[in-house]
Amino acid sequence: MAHEVRGVVARAKGQPVAIETIVVPDPGPGEALIDVQACGVCHTDLHYREGAINDDFPFLLGHEAAGTVAAVGPDVSSVVPGDFVVLNWRAVCGECRSCRRGKPWYCFATHNATQPMTLQDGQPLTAALGIGAFAEKTLVAAGQATKVNPAASPAAAGLLGCGVMAGLGAAMHTGDVQPGDSVAVFGCGGVGNAAIVGARLAGAATVIAIDLDAKKLDLARRFGATHTVDASAGDVVEAVRALTDGNGADVCIEAVGRPEVMQQAFFARDLAGTLVQVGVPDPSMIIELPMIEFFGRGGALKPSWYGDCLPSRDFPMLIDLYLQGRLPLDDFVTETIALDAVEDAFHKMERGEVLRSVVVL
Ligand SMILES: NC(=O)c1ccc[n+]([C@@H]2O[C@H](COP(=O)([O-])OP(=O)(O)OC[C@H]3O[C@@H](n4cnc5c(N)ncnc54)[C@H](O)[C@@H]3O)[C@@H](O)[C@H]2O)c1
Ligand SMILES: [Zn+2]
Ligand SMILES: [Zn+2]
């Protein structure tokens, strides 16, 4: 039996999104049907509706979600109906070259549901990041649903599904921040502030937050930044050096997705320091660096896909830290909204007014 539910659909490039009736099939082999409880509004949803990801309209948006399992396909044992789950967009395959090498967080063949969700006329929907959770129900690969402690608030838990996990992991996994390290975070939106929290959890002694927006720097201080730098007021690289005994930071995290910011992060490192790029550039962006600086400074330049997370390992652990009061996920939820307010939330995001608007169903 298929389910007719409400979902937020982007029909054409640049057009406002609208609520449509969508058809969600019952789960087949390897799939799970989810009753969505909450889903955060991420920049990537807006990128989809602007046609910046690909042209596979219509899109069913939403991908930072938590909910309960409504039903599973015949061969699924990893989750059962009633489980409280956070959805992820990298369900690892276990078989590709990277999984076989023991690095499943780079999996090159991640799983999504095989049956499409559709509009009422049968037109298939492209689910954002293979999830599509601005909807009362969604269909995913069972591996995309990670069981966590149901005591967590769905609005907060769902945020682990994308931006907050990317930021936490950029510091904890990709940057491999160690106790006592100095860390500089460039861009303090949801992702950058999560990187600040991740750096603190990993034991960083100095955490420098950098942004153009004074409101974001205030937030960064609340999330645990020990110092802030206003990027609109002078030389950012010099400012980071001045806060690190003239040396630069051990780990610099670029959480904006712009070449000039990546340049700053490159030069603001200490010798043998690590540059983590978690901000997503657009395809036109180019970065130029003197090769001698790349060589002479040593260290590592590392892109961070989804914070190099492994959902099955990280989501339950991070929810436990949240329930112990050690991970302030609730503070990332600026507002909770209804399903029909996603378009409005995009505009608030563009104006820099929110860390996260979260749809609660
Ligand atoms: N790697 C991943 O897996 C992953 C996952 C989710 C999001 N992202 C990306 O992370 C980036 C940040 O996402 P977000 O949700 O935090 O976005 P956001 O728009 O909320 O935050 C970006 C912040 O950067 C600041 N900023 C802009 N220009 C700056 C500059 N020149 N110097 C310093 N700060 C500047 C803005 O004021 C804002 O606070 C985006 O590119 C997003 O696509 C990556
Ligand atoms: Zn794999
Ligand atoms: Zn996202």
C-alpha cells in the first residue's frame, strides 16, 4: 500500500517551494518507511531549489531529520517499527574499495531507497540527498536510519543528520583535534559553530571564531569560542597569529565555502598544521597557492565530507553526550516551524537570521 502525505516540493529552478501531495511506497527489500518528526532547513535544500546541485526537478526537499520507523522491508533487521532514528545521507555499502580498505566513512557507493517517491500523477521525485524529509513520511535505505536514544528531542536530534554532524566531525574526525590544540574556525553558521563545539569536546585549549557578522561571533562565544575575530576589520591571518603566540593555529577549519576564506585558513596555520575544508564551494571557484608555501608549511589539507562521520558509530554516541548535557544540540535550533514555512525559512537563512529553522511535524 502506498501512502499519500504532504511534502515540500521544488518544481523548477528558483521557484518558491510548495506543499504537494506525494506518494510514498511501502518499503521493499533493504528499505525503511519513516514517520518524520522533525527536519532542519539546511543551505543545501536551498541549493537544490536554485538548481545549483543538479537539474533533476522536481525535488522533495529536507534531509536533516529524525523520526520513528513505521515499517521495514522483508529483509531488514537493523531497525524495527517504533525505533527512534536519525536519518543520514551516507549509508555505507560495506563492499566498495574504500569500505574494503577499512575506511567506510569515505564509502564510494552509499545506499538510498530503490523505489522512487512520486507526485500524484506518478512523476518521480528526486529526494534531497536521498532523504526527502520535509514530508510526513519518507522512504529511505534501512542503513540511512540510525537508531538513537528516544529520550532526545526530535528537533535537536535531527540536526545530527547534516550540518551539525559535518561541523562536529570536521573538528573531531577530519581535523583530529587533540587536547591542548589551538583551533581556528572560519565562518560561524550552524556548521562552524558545531566545529567549535567539536573542538571543545576534543579538548582544544584555544578556539578562535572568525566571522563577518557580529551576531554570529556572539553565538560562537556561547558555543565555547575562547576568542573571536571580526573578519571585516583587518587582517584575519595576523589576528589568528596574534592569538597563538605568533605561530598560527594547529587546525584551521574553513566552514564558509569561499576561496578567499580558504586562503586565510591556509596561511593562518602553524607549521605542520591541518587545514580542513568543510564549506562547500561552487564549481566555478578556483584556489591558487604558491607551491613553495604548500611544501614549506607542511601539514595537511583535508576536505571533510559529512565530517568523515560513520552514522552507526557517531549518532548514538553524540545523542548520549547530548542527553548528558555535554553537547548543546538544542542551542542550534533557532526556531521550530510548520511544514508550510520552509520558503520563509530560506529567506531567514539568506539574511543570516537563524542557525537552524526546524520543521516539526
Ligand atoms: N562538508 C559537508 O558535508 C557539509 C555539510 C553541510 C553543510 N556544508 C557547508 O558548510 C558551509 C556552512 O554551512 P552553514 O549552514 O553553517 O551556513 P551559514 O550560511 O549558516 O554560515 C556561513 C557563515 O559564514 C560567514 N561568512 C561568510 N563569508 C565570510 C567570510 N568571508 N569570512 C568569515 N565568515 C564568513 C557568514 O556570516 C555565516 O555566519 C556551507 O558551504 C554548507 O554548504 C558542508
Ligand atoms: Zn562502501
Ligand atoms: Zn544539509
